[in-house]
Amino acid sequence: MYVITQSCCSDAACVSVCPVNCIHPTPEERGFGSSDILHIDPQVCIDCGACADACPVDAIFPADKLGTRDKVFIEINADYYKNNPDASADQLPVVYPEIPKLPAGLRVALVGTGPSGGYALRTLLDRTEAQITVIDKLPTPGGLVRAGVAPDHPGTKGVLRGFDLMYRDPRVTMATNVEVGHDAGQITPAELAEHFDAVFYAVGASESRRLGIPGEDLAGSTSATELVAWYNAVPGADAAPPIRSDDTATGRAVIVGTGNVALDVARILVSPPELLATTDIADRALRILEEQNVHEVVVLGRRDQAGAAYTSAEYRALSTIPGVEVVVHDDPAAQLPDLTAPADPNRRRIIFLFHSAPAEILGEQQVEEVSVRTGQQSHRIAADLVVRSIGYRSVPIQGLPFDETRGIFPNDAGRMLDENGQVLAGRYVLGWAKRGPSGGIGANKKCAQRTVEDFISDAVGGELPRTTRAAGEFTALLRKRTRHVIGYRGMRAIDRIERRLGAEQGRPRVKFTRIPDMVGAAGRRKR
């Protein structure tokens, strides 16, 4: 029997190769995209191993080959079928897509290299003959796969291997270290629209929402976005969270929110530093976490445990962290633990307080306490760090319409809309920037495919404003605006050096954290 583990990206490549249709939910079923992982039916699986061979992130293993930390997924896979008795084992129908005749010579720009951008690129290559220029503001591709996936989840990052193969395609031109929409020295959305027949924006949702409570701006109060960028070595996120490491330190952090990102942060903060030292966590973060050595994390959730936003797989995986105890308080009327004293340095704990919300963050110059209301009880938690993880929104791009209320780019099923609600022909938006921060990699795949299909319909229907610019004019514009455009060879050079440095330390890679260092590693190379 094979088992799907936590690093599953819901790519669904395994679904298409399973001869007995024992992997669910499929892309055609309710729950696909919102389910954190796919599940193999233990009663139907025939142990052929086709799914493991097809998995792009090495998330599927024989049950008897699972390590201690992953054995919990045997039960998680089986529980899905206990709780979803209608999951069908019938063969999936064969659907042949209609192949329309597209106009010749299409040129497309794709802004963003995260999962939605990667799957849009795959669909464009599979379904069209378009020439595609892929743009990213960082020198390295990957978006939130590189910058957002926790360092101790290396398997999930394996999806980038499939994207890298597409970046080598002769119809693809990579242009990283290029920012769209900046005030000076970069490319504007209007210029992209002028030089390409269509532009896809797959720019994610990277800005954290605020709590709106007193004390939120104290030192030691931060967002999950900022903290994740810091420990994931994102260039520009150099500032360490100012957690006290002196004699007054409590050794405790408070996280507001119960999504998967909140659990990622809790796990990273409380994990023994020697475990993190085997991952690709940023060196800058590893040193600080060793010094501060957080021993206790309190996670606050407004609703009850059943209404928590995390997935079952992420929550249950917490129990596999060596030496870490998970404590849950789900009764708002029950006696609460006394958290006014520093954390016990002889144990590591993650404490969930449901029915709870912060009222105020207290401290003279930096975080010292958090005033919390749990049910009808008001109490205080001594803490060195407060992390908000209560939702995300896209960052506006100068020159594009933006819905400030919803935090997305206004669109009609992916077709971008102007301020008057009219379709901006040839401009599309994908992923979280299109629909808000919901669903994982699998949901972004489905979203990207649908939007590309709409683009194909528009191209066939003659609704695209074809560019009159020659292909080489955009390259000339890039060279004029940015001194250090990095192409595919430069990206690969950065990757090789990071991996070599990692191998010297017994780690997957040691990431660069400064753009000038990345540019130097890339060298002066053409595509």
C-alpha cells in the first residue's frame, strides 16, 4: 500500500496515472484544491507504484517504508475514505480537449514564477505555439515555493524541478531581477501591454492583514509574511525579529491565526535548532533562533478547533516534532494555563487557545505581554514575539487597477477589469492575485489552466489587441531600463552555487540573501 505524505503539492499528476482510480479528491471532485493533500484509498491501492513515479515532489511512499514522523499519514489517508464514503473508485472518463486554431506569432508575457505562474506556463506551452517571456522581480524563480514553503518541508519545493524544465524550452525567455510597475528604472504594465499580445499577472498575495489593536507596532510585533521571508532568505528581508535574549526574555511567542502558515511559523520557532540546521533555512535566521531559543508558542484562534483554518495533515504533523508537546484548550469556560511567567526552558510546547483573540499588545519599547480574551475570560500572556497570520492580500502594482477592499486585482474569471468594470483586453490575472489567498498549489494549477483556456478563447475570437512592436524591441527596452537582467543560464548558475555551498554543510542549499551577490553569481550571461 502506498501513502501520500505532507509534502504533497496536489499537482494531481498521480491521479492521471493511477490504473484503479484510488487517489482522491481528483481535479473533477469537490474538495480538490482546498484539500491540503490528496489521499490513496488503502482498500483499492494495488501497490503498482505508478503514483510514486509520477509525483513531482517525492511525497508518495510505500507504507512500510515511511519514517517515524510520516507514519501518521497512513491514518490520514485512510480517514479520508472513512469520512468520504462516496469517493468513487470508478475509472475517470477520458476527456479530449478541443484544439482550436490560434493566430500565428503570438507573444505573451508572464509576470511571476510561483505555482500559478508555473502552471500557466505549462498550459501555454502545451496548448499554444506562443513565444513567452517570463518575468520575476527576484533573480531566482519560484515565488512562494522558494520564499514561502517552510525550510523543513523540502519535498514540496520539488515542484520547481518540473517548472525548470519549461524554462529551458526554446519558446521561453527568462527575465528575472526585473520589477514591473516600479516608479523608476523598471518596466511598466503599459509597456508590457504595448510589446505583447497578452500579459498574465501571477504575483500572489504577499502582504499580511493587520490586527488593528493597540501596541501592534511595538518592536517584536511582526507579520507571518515578514518572518517567513526572513527565515526563508528572501532578499531585502534582513531585519531579524527583535526577540529578547537577555535575562528578561520569556522564551515564548504568540501567533494570532490558525492557518497552515501560522502552524509553519510555530513549528519553525519551537523546533530544536539542531534540526533546523539540516534544512535550507537562512543562516541569518538559524543564528538568531539558536540564540533566542524559543521554547513555547501560543497559537490564538478566534473560533473553536473544528473551525480552525489549518488542514488536518499540517496539524497532525506537529505531533512528530521530536521533544515538542502539543496542548489544546478548546473549552472557553475551562481553567486556562497561567502564562504570565517565562516559558519552562526544560520543555518545548505549542499551546492552542481557541475562542481567543488579542485585545492589546503591551510593553514599554518592545513586546512584553499580550492581553487576550478567551471566551468571557481576560488574561495576559508574557511573550517576546507576536506574529499575526490572519490573512493576506496582494500588493498593488502601479499602472494596474486594484480592489483595495478585497486586496486583489479586479477581474472577471481571470480577465482583468478596469476601474469601470470593463475588460482590459489581453490582460489576465492568476492565482491568489485573482481570487484571494485560498487554496494551495493544486488550486492554483486549476485556476491557471482555466485562465489560459480563456486566453485561448479570446485569441481565437480575435479579441486580443495584437502588438505592432518587433520582438527584439522589448529586449532592447529591458537592457535600457535594467542593468542586470538575469536569464536562464544565470538562474542556473545561482542554483549551482547555492547547492554546492549547501553540500559543503550537509544541507540542501545555502541561499543567497543579497541581490548583488545573486547578480554576481549569475555573471554576465545571455539567456
